[in-house]
Amino acid sequence: MQRLLKYLKPFIFLLILAIALLFLQANADLALPDYLSKIVNVGIQAGGIENAIPQAIRQTEMERLMLFFSAEEKERVLNDYTLVDQSSPDYDRYLSQYPALKDGAIYVLNPIDQAETDWLNPVMAKALLVVYGIEQGMADPTKVSTLGQMNFNGFDISKLPPGTDLFKYMEQMPPAALSQISEGINKRLEAMGSSSLIQAAAEPIQAEYAALGMDVGAVSHKYILNTGKLMLLLTLLSVLCNIGVGFLSSRIAAGFSRNLRKAVFSKVESFSSGEFEKFSTASLITRTTNDITQIQMVVIMMVRMVFYAPIIGVGGVMRAISKDSSMWWILALAVGILILLIFIIFNIAVPKFKIIQSLIDRLNLITRENLSGMMVIRAFNRQDFELKRFDKANRDLTSTSLFVNRVMAVMMPIMMLVLNGISLLIIWVGGKQVAASNMQVGDILAFMQYGMQIIFAFLMLSVMFIILPRAQVSANRIADVLETEPSIVDPENPQSFPPDGKGLLEFRNVSFRYPDAEEYILHDISFVAQPGKVTGIIGPTGSGKSTLVNLIPRFYDVTDGAILIDGVDIRNVTQHELRKRIGFVPQKSSLFSGTIESNLRFGNENAPEELLYKAAEIAQATEFIEAKPEKMDAEISQGGTNVSGGQKQRLSIARALVKQAPINIFDDSFSALDFKTDAALRQALKQQATPGTLLLVTQRVASIMNADQIIVLDEGRIVGKGKHRDLMKTCEIYKDIALSQLSMEELA
């Protein structure tokens, strides 16, 4: 994939925006378990009391708490509260909130920051628990208090007679003795842990709120509703981010794939015939379609998963450990199992993905051959053979794909087994932590949620690790095409043809051999084709006729020698400039889906309608065009399959003539024409075609008998050059070809 990253540059901003949304989504998702923990710990178990700091407390109760504060703590606590009595200006407002105010003064908590809250929590929690325990013991000595049995200078609360006021007794104790008692109690309470201590303080705070006349149930209800609203907002935020990421990932992947397809198509268009020998047509089609589709799917998943999974995984680990660091080994065990599983599957699946893409190429090749050669297959009754050949390729692809799918199918059940096993382990270990007052129930639920998030993060990564190798294979196949440098390139400082050039074509000592070939196909070819004259090229099959004319538009470059047009070496001008001066009709005529008119305008979009009809008339195509109801608007199917071979050749010739190029090359373009049409077309070309150089490659002597110059090729060499009459006397090969086709009377 790294070989194609440069094509992602236009989408960097969208990618950064998607990552930002993923970060926001991950934080929203990670916050939900924490709020669930608060609902259980605070909203349900603690009655909505989040801190061990009462919002209001009776003056008499505060005086009891003072017994267990140091002098510094007393001063600081009293600074955080305001005493409200009947003389206070806000008496009526506070009376509606705390009805017990009418019976005595109360302390109301001032606004405090988080640092002060953190300091007050343990101080108030310890004092509240001690005072509440004493009050419970005084009310019922047989009742087990929060602190159990406590000894105060040798006295056991449980042995005191009912109604005994221990607080008055403690007020009369020496400060040193009271301080010693406080220190002993604090040591016992510190073993509970801060979260458990705060949660335990909720019971005395609820009792105090009830004494103040407050609705204790409303406090819990309000806290749960407010926390639930926050969770709904976070869920909505996560959903919106997810939608946004989905939209952005689709835009990025679709645009990336579009650019890749464009780049591949542009690169293939710049290939010479030599590059097409490295990549089969079926393979190029697979690379442009199936391979790019694979990459598009992976890009979508990478944006949505690869960036999200690490954020959720690392964040989940940090938050889970913050709940209880003693259970880190559970997460480590889960991650270790998942990494081992991914490693095993990765090593099994990757080699198969490479094979799958090759098998797809093979299947496409067979399918394309069968569709294009259907008539030949039927003519030779080879349907059964081709069916078996297709079936074998299909079965090979199916069996390999099934193997990979079975390997991937095993992954999900194992992942779920790990997930459920880790959940049970968290509940089992967490239950013991709760029993030891080291952890709260809500924290277990949050830890379990974080564990699931971490495992699902690795699950997403594992899916990526399975899909990525196949995409990597596809990416490499596409990169191979994009990184293939064409053997025919434009010069750095191109020249231009003379503006008054007429199309004088010269072959100067041209020799040629195909890339990687050892033997030359053409040997020391030299001739000049004059403007306004017809140059015929003829020779036995395999003599190099088509190869020779393919050198003119630089489908291949000459190995030795040079080809000049109007005195300029064709390698010194751009390919666009060169081919703009050439009208070319290949040996195998090709038409494009559209209309007759669109095909004729292929080389000259702005050609006037008169020129179209003139070219069609010269090419002897007017008769069958006029016979169609739609005339020039008649549809041409893909490849021109709805017209005959002769009609296809005539339309191809007309297309070249519409271009009005200085040089026209007809490579065996009259082979599908009958002799009458052939003769009429040659006569029309001679009489009506615009002045220019005409090269006519043919197997028919009749097509070039009247040519101004005939080049006779044999085994890549010129063995004859001149007019028909001269060659009949001087060139045996030409004479043999001529006599094999026509009688001496016809040749005279």
C-alpha cells in the first residue's frame, strides 16, 4: 500500500478530519462505561450522593463531627461552610430546601473547587462514619455499627445503657486522649480505600438529609436522570461522529480509487506495444476493476477501524486500569491470546491471497477468450472443452477462496470465546475485590465494558490484518503497472515539424527487433514516400509489413536508423504532435460503441458534416449508411459487432480520412472488401483525397498495381522497389505473388 500513498495526498485534509472525529467518537464511547459505573456506585448504591461532603448539615451534627477533626481541619471545614439561622438574609430560601432549619441552625456548603473537594472527601467521610456509628450504637447498643465495636478509653459502646450520650462524655475528655482515639479510628478507616470510604459515607449523609427534611429519594432520582442524559448526549455524539466518519471514509476511498483508475488508465494509454507484452489484457482489466475495488474497501475500513481501534484500545486500557490496577493481568492475557491468534491466521492466509488474484486473472482470461472467440468455438464444436477449461479455473478459485474463508470463519468463534472467558474472569476476580471492599460493583461493570472495548479493538485490527494482505497484493499489482516506465517517451526538448510540411516520409537505414528479442525483424530499410503519391508495401506473410508501418506512429521505436517526416526525426517530436499528422487504419479494424457519426469524428471532433459525408463517400460507405433509417446517427455496438467486416473496414478508412492528416497509413485495410469496392475505393482515394502521403499495406497485387511506388519486403528486407511494371521484370518474389493472384493478361 505504501507504493500508492502519494495518491492519497489530495485527501489529507479529509483524512485528518476523519481522525479528529474518530478521536471524538472514541472518547465518547470510552466515557460511557464510566458514567454507567457512576449510576451504579453513586446513583443506586449511594443514593445519588457523589461526594462525602453534605450540601447541608445541622449545627449540632457539625459540632459532633468537630470532635474528630484536628484544629487545622476544623478551621478549614468551617471556612467551606456558612452557618444559616433565623437571622440570615437567605433564611426563607433555605427553609424551603431544608425544613429542619426552623428547629435550629444549619451549615450550608459554599461553592468549592475540585482540589478542595478532594481534600474534604476523606476528612468528612471518616468523621461522618464515626459519628454515625456512635449514634447507631447509642440508639441500639446491640446493633452492629459501621465500625464494629469501638473502645473509647476502655468503654465498649455495646455495654452502655440505652440513652447514654457518649458525645458529652467525649467533650469532657482531654484533647490528647480524644486525638489518640481519632488516630486509631482513622487507621482502621484508611484500609477501606478512598472510593469505598466515600461510598460508605453516603449512608450517614442520607440520614442527615432525612433529618433536614429533604426528599432523599429525589436526590438519587435526580442524579440518575442527569447522568442518563449525559450518556444519551454522548451516545448521540458518538453516532454523529460515526456517520461523519462513514461519509468521509467513503469520499476518501471513492476519490482514491477514482484517481487510481485514472492513473492506471492513463499509464496504460502511454504504453507502447512492448509494455502490453508484459501485462495481458485480462490482467489489466482485473487490476483496474477487482484490484482497485479491494483497495477501496480496505481504505474505508482503514479509516474507520485502523485509526479508531488503537485509540479505543489504548484508552480502554488506561481507563480500565484506573478502575482497578490489580486486574491488569486479565487484559494482558486477553491481548496476548488475540495477538497469537492474529499471527497464526495471518501466516496461513497471506500466501493464499496472492494465489487468489492470479486465479482471478486466469478466470478473466478464459472468460474473455470464450466471449471474443465464441463463433470459432462453436464452429469447431469445442464447447465441452472450453467448459471444462472454465470449470477448472473456476474450481481452483473457489477452493482457494473457501480455504481462506474457512480460516477466517474460525477466527470469530475464538474471538467470542476469548471475550466471554475474559468477562467471566473479570466478574470472578472483581467479585473478590468487592467482597474485600477494594472495589465497587459499578467499577466491575465499567472494567468489563472497557475489557470488551479493548477486545473489540483488537478484533477490528485482526479483521484488517486478514483483509490487508489481499489488498497489499492488489496494491502491488497496481503499483507494478503505475511504476512501469514506457519504453517510448517524449524528448525533454521536443522539436516541431515545419509548418509548411506536406508529409514527406523517409526511412533511413532502419533496423528493428522486438524488446528482449535476439534477432532483427527488419534489416536496413531505406525508402522515401513522397507527398501526393501512393506507396504500396507488399510481401509474403511474416515479412514485416505491419511491423514497418507500426514504427511510423512510434508504436515501437526503431532499433537502428531513423524515420523522418518532413526532415525531422520522429523521435525528436512529441508523440501527440507526431500522431496528429498520421491517419492510421490498423490491420484489425476497431469501432467504438456510439454512433456512426461519433466514430467518424473520433480523430476530428469539430469536423463539419460535409467532410463526414465526403469521407464516407470516398470510403464507399455511403450506400450502407444511407440504407439505415438513422443515417449517421445509427448505433454502433461495442467493437462494431452489428456491422459486417467490410462495413467496419470502410468506416475505419472514413474515420482516418476525416482526420485530414498529411500521412495516411492503411495496413491491409481492404482485405474484407470485394474487388469491385476495392477498386472503387482506390480510384476515389486517388481522385478526391487531399494531397498527402499514402502508404498502402496489402496482400493484394490489384490494390497497389497503380501505386506510384511499391516496396517489396521478404524476411524483413527490401527485395524490390519501383513501379508495378518494373517489379514484374526485376523482382521474382513480387512476380510470384502477382501471378498467384492474377493472370498475365490482368497484370499487363
